[in-house]
Amino acid sequence: MALIRGKNTKPEMVVRRALHAAGLRYVLHDKRLPGKPDVVLPSRRCVVEVRGCFFHRHDDPACPLARTPKTRLDFWLPKFASNVARDRRNDEAIRELGWHLIVAWECEIQRVGPGRIVEAVLSLPTVARARRASCLAHKG
């Protein structure tokens, strides 16, 4: 598992390129927000989490990537459960701080591309610059 990337994964890069092409600017893995989200758009007070279906247990029955391994279930099941619990805690904390959260799943990005994510971000109102700075100053 040492070769599994946590940052700059292919799906994350696809989303980042699409956001940048749409004229949106962002901060990567901001430590000031809970869980160090993948993409933070302070101008929209929005967080985009790009999640791998396998490790984050995408619950869509049509997702072929969220399969459960046949061996070492004593290792995998608690690992998956702790990942999902951590995601829920971080998602809730981000929302409590007043941020919008968009979750992009690996299979969705592969299947239909990042267009839905870009549209969702563009539909959000922009935030005034002074308010934006105070939002990011909060340590959570």
C-alpha cells in the first residue's frame, strides 16, 4: 500500500485541470480546513473532495471500483470502516464551518468527466475577499 497515492491522483488531476480551464483558482490540500481537502475554492467557499471508490467505499451499486477483496477481510473491513467514518467526520466539520462540499467519485470522473463538478462550483455565488480571508483563517 506504500505505492497508493494520497495526493495528485489521476482523477484529482482531471478535476483540477477542468476547474482551472473554467477560470477557477483554488488552493490544494489546505491544512486550515478539516481533513486537508483536495481542492479548496475560497472565492466560492467551496471544497471539492475527489474520492477513490475502492478506499472510500462508493455506495453506488453500479460502481465496479468499490469491490471488496476476497482475502484478508480482517484487515480490509476495519480499514474501510475507518476511512468512511473519517470522511463523514470531515464532511460534517466542513459543512459546520459554512463551506459547500462537492464529492467527486473516481468512477463518475472516468465515466462522464469532470463537467458536473465544474458546473456545481460555477453555480455557487462568489464570496467577498475580506470574508474569504477570515474563512480560511479559522483553524479547525
